[in-house]
Amino acid sequence: MALFSVKRKTSASQDKSIAVRAKTSQKATTLIRGGSSLLGQVNQIKAMVEKNLGQFKDDYVIIRNQDELHDYFAKCVNNGVVAIDTETTGLDPILDSIVGLCLYTPNEKAVYVPINHTSYVTGARVDNQLTEQDVAEEFDTIIHDTNIEIIMFNAKFDMRVIRNQLGVKDIYCTWDCYLAAKLMNENEESHGLKALHKKYVLNGQGDAFSFDALFKGISADKIPISSFYLYAAHDAIITYELYQYQKRFLYYDATQPNEARNGMNGVSWVFFNIEMPCIKVVCDMEDNGIRFDFEYNQFLKDKYHALLEDRVKQFNAICDTYSDDIEAYRRRMGVNCKLDNPINIKSSTQLAILLYDIMGCQVPVDKKTKQEVRTTNEATLKSLDNPVAKAVLDYREFSTIVDTFIDKLPDCVNPKDGRIHCSFNQYGARTGRFSSENPNMQNIPSHNKDIRKMFVASDGYVLMSADYSQQEPKVMTQMCGDPKMIKAYQEGKDLYAEIAALSFNTTYDNCLEFRPDGTTNPDGKNRRSQAKSILLGVLYGRGVPSIAEQLGTTTKKAQAIKDSVFKGFPAIPQFEEDSLEMAYEKGYVTTLWGRKRRLPDLQLAEYEFKWKDGARPDEDLLSFEEESSDEFDNEVPEDRRNYYVRKLRQAYFGQKRKIFEQANKEGIWIVDNGAKIADAQRQCVNARIQGSAADMSKLAMILVGNDKRLKELGFRLLIPVHDELIAECPEENIKECSERFAQLMSEAAQSRMTIPIKCDVEITKAWYGSVVNI
């Protein structure tokens, strides 16, 4: 039976019950303790809170009744601003319970509102707390009757907790300190609240203390309110203080010159017009989730486990051809033999013995250390190119699919609704691109059509996917401004074929993959592929050797192809040069919409020189003369630095080690920043293109996710996958939803893109399933 014809026999309610059984049948992972050890942990927490936060006892308040909460919210409304944080029993806003609410507004004490604390002794709910309904009623007042500024840190989580646990659907956030910190410096060592507060508010003074390790194994609801309120309320106030610091840089002032704001006007625009509006859409997508087909998953389990067993049998059959050699090795090693019988295909140690000791394959040598490395990684197995290596690679391909997706995805299904609610990080990459986890929906393989089909539309719905065709090449065309590239898109031509035609001095038709009659054009396909590899190589910062490998040709030939493309489209290398110059001059590059990607490594010295022991050694040990001076005792003299820089620049890679050793004998430690600088150079163009594409996709999400008409039609966004958005809508509204979806996707790019942007919508019942015709 063809895979796409497998019929569904389970309903959404049955899926939910399967998910519940799957969750409850899993081995319990919660740490279970005896009463005395739990009491000891609670006492430790009390002591640590008292030590680090005891001075705030009179500054923070516990609110235990609705009247007090009403009065505090009134003060927040009067001030026009409130910082909000939630405390929960876990990290799942749907499954885990809210424990308490933290609030702070200026000139008032920070407060903690306990909701679901329980006794760590009896497990019973503690008295004198507010209920979820009490808190929800007060939220409704401030949300619907005011325009209060709401400050949060990682707002997506708190908004979803308030939505799902309190039932306040219209909760919003006007300033997310986490996203602000990402925009202000995506390279921060830590984007955690306490670390940022210490660095920027406290100027690096004091301790950014964390209770994470101490709280491990005990949920927040078990910690006594009398101690927990200090920890919790403190987070609300430092969130507000961090906001106070950040707003000096990010509040947009169109009247103030960009230079006076250190180039932050563009970043400010991105914060208020892309990142902040995107939060609500992300919350909606995570709350929506996507339906998982358990029956089809079981079908794939049976299929792929059988395929995996076949791969093991094939591997064992190949090993049998070396049976005499394997047995000779076993006898020689005796009790020290590490081989199972049969050899374990999952064991890197046993595979290394088979390949290097029994079969006599050449052991790879590490290029840097020049030492032999008995590795069995993918690159090594591909280079060995023998039946054993091929069998292992084949097995690993199927094993990854089984372990990562087929067997594990059912564990991600939420038992409350039988859907998968993954977590989206809207600033997942430093370029501003999305990432996701639990599961990583952007890592679901597209080359294997089976896996994505486990994600299906709800009953009575269809899935819709719309993507930006050639999004990144179009962004590059816009940014480099090449008239021939722009004209190609305006005329509806294939850009890669157009580039190939002009680069190789032939006609456009000769560079198309298919002839007008529909037959394949091998020469045209080859020319188009070469032009595409060159352009994508520029986009992704790949060097000529990498492009040559992809094209399956020599470096010299790849360079010649690249030269011909650059000659035909001089705006491309000029864009490369301009991006590099921007990064060198400013320390960052920018997207079309003003997002920054900071590349500080570009401003590093090629080589840094330090005395090995932190101070200048005895002058008699040096091979040069230098007048003694306290001012320069800790600095390597300029003439020695220049001497070594000249030698290193003239040396081949293998010769540099000897130069470093020579410097070491003089007591000089040389730091080679070449790799860091080269990596930053490679990122210059890619950061601008990928970042602009991310901005465009987020603008589309905002437009589509907030569209009133689509909401009326029952349309809902589910997953963003880079240049693609996946949604679902009722079957009866397919036509209008698909047309509106495509229109809004195209409109989202028009604020900066002048070339035509067209989006096609595909309609299916399962992700990558058979297309549904309208």
C-alpha cells in the first residue's frame, strides 16, 4: 500500500487518549524524596533567600485577598506601567499550573500574589491565597479599561501562562526585556534576566545569584510563601529596572539624528514594529499546536524498525565476509577483545576495530594535531568508501529517523488535547531567525516525505502552506540593486537561469532545466546549477573550495565560474565589498529593516602578543635590546610584534607552528585571530540576507496572524519554517483563505522590497501529503 493512501481510523478524541496513555506509561522522571530530605532542601532555600534577599523583607509585600490586588492594580493604572512575572510548577504553559503572580509599579512596593502554593508536608493547598478567577477578574479590568504599559521578560511564556492558567485571553506585553536585550546585543554571554540586570543596572557589581540549582527537584508550589515571595517579587522589580535602562536606547525618536543614537533608530524600528507585535502571533501558534497522527506514526514505526533490522542484517552479512579475519583478531586479543558477536553496529569502538585493525583501513590524521584519530564519523566513513562504511552510513540514516522522529515525536504530544505544542524562539539565531524545540519543527526532514506526514489537519480542516519562492536571492537582489537581476524578477524569469545566460554568454532558454516541450535539458540544468551554487555560495559565505565540492569540480574551475558570474553581475561582488566595509567600519551590518548583526571579531588584530607569564621576563633572556621602562614592562615591544607578524604572513600554515614555538622561547605568547576574523568575514553577507529574510517572514506572520477576516474564517497559523508559514482552515473556507493568505504574504514585504513577491499556497490534509484541489 502506498504511504499516502493509509486511511485514518482515529479521531481527535482518540488521539488525545493515546497521548494520555503515552505520557502516563512513561517512566517517572520526577525526583521523589523522603520527607526529611525535602525538609532539608526547603530549609536550604529559606536560608539562601534570607541571606541574599532578606534586606528586601520590608520592601516586598504579599497580597492575599482580592481587594488588595484591586488596589494595587489601580496604582499600576495610575502610574501607567506595571512589570509582570509568573511563577509556575514547570515550563509547559498548558500542562503546568500557575503558582503565583509578581507585580511591580514605580513608587510602590513589589508584590507577590500566591495562587497555588501547597504544603510540602501534606500536599494540601495553603490557606489565604487568591484563586485563578480572582486574579483573572482584576486582569480584565486593567486590560480592557486602560492603555497600561506591561513590561515582561520572555513575555511569550508569561502571556501563555496567563492565557492558559488564568483564562485571560487578551493579555499583552508592550516591552519584552528579553527581546530588547537580544536586539541591543545578540552576542551577550548570557541573556538571562539576572545576568543582564547585574551587568547593565548594577554596573557589574554584586552577585547575579540564581536559585535554579537549589530549586532542582522541587516545584515552586512546595516552597513556603514566606520565603518564596522575596525571590519572586524581586524578579518583577529587576525586570522593571532593566526596562528603565533599555528604553533609553530603544525608544524611537524620529526627530533625533540616527548618529546621535549610535545608529539605534533602525534597531528601535525592528523592536516596535517586528519583534514586539510578533509575540502575540507566536503565542497563538504555540497555543494552537498541530494535530499528530498516532495511527500513521505506528505504521511508520513498523515500517522503519523493519528497515532498520534489514540494515543490521546487511551489515552482519558484510562482516561475515571478513569472518576469518575477525576470528583471528578475537584469538589474538583473547580476554581483552572488545568485539561483540555479532559486532555491534552502534558501537564506535567496535567499528573502529573492524575498520582499522581487522580490515586495515588507513587511520585518519587530524590536520591540526597531526595525530591519528580512530574516528567513525560520517565524513570519515564517506572517505573510506568500502562496503562496511556504506552499510554503517545506511544504518545511521535510518537510525536517526527512527530515534529522533518516529519513536520520540509521540512523547511530545500534549495529553490535554492530543496536539503537539512546540516552543518557538523568535530570536533563535543571531540573525533574528526563528528556531524551535520540543520538538524542533524546523528540523523535521523535508527530503524524507514520510516524517512530515505525521502532522495532520484537524478534523474538518485542511493544512495550508505558503512560502516565499527564492526569498533570500530576492532579498540579495533588492540589497545589491543589480538592474539585470531586478529586471529578471520583474519579467517573471528564473533568476538562476538568467544569471547563467549572461555569465556563460548564451541564451536564457539554454539555461533552463526544461525545454519548452517539457523534456529535460541537461546542459541548461548544469549551467543553472552552477549559477545557483555561486549565488548561494555568496549568500551563505561559502568559499570557492566549498563551492567546488558542491559542483563536483576543481577549485580552479569553480573560481572561473565565479569570476564569470561576477563579471556579468558586478553588483554582487560590490555588495560583498560594501557589507565587509560596513562591518569593518561600524562593527556591525544591518538588514533591509534595520536589524543589526554585530561582528566584533572583524575588528580584532590579526595577531595579539602577550608575555606568557603576564609580565616581561628578565631582559637578559631576550634576543633584542630594549630600554627598561616601567611603562612598557607588560607590553611586547613593537619591533618584536612587527617581526613576528611579517614572518607569520609569509609562512604557510604548517610553518606557523615553528614560529609560535620560537616566540614561546622568548617568553611571548601569540594569539592567532585569523580563524575568528575569517568566520566574521563569511558572516557579513549572510547576516544581512538571512536577517532581512527573517524580518520579512515575521512581518508576514504579523499581518496574517492578526488579519480580522482570516480569523472570521477560522484560519489559524501553526508553524513557521524559515521562508514558509503553515496554517490550517476549515474545509469550506479553502478558497477565500488561500487567496487572502497569499495576498497578505506578498503585501508584508512591500515596505522595503520593490521587486515582485509572489506566494503560492499549497493545500493538503497532512504536511507534505497529497495536494487537495480547490
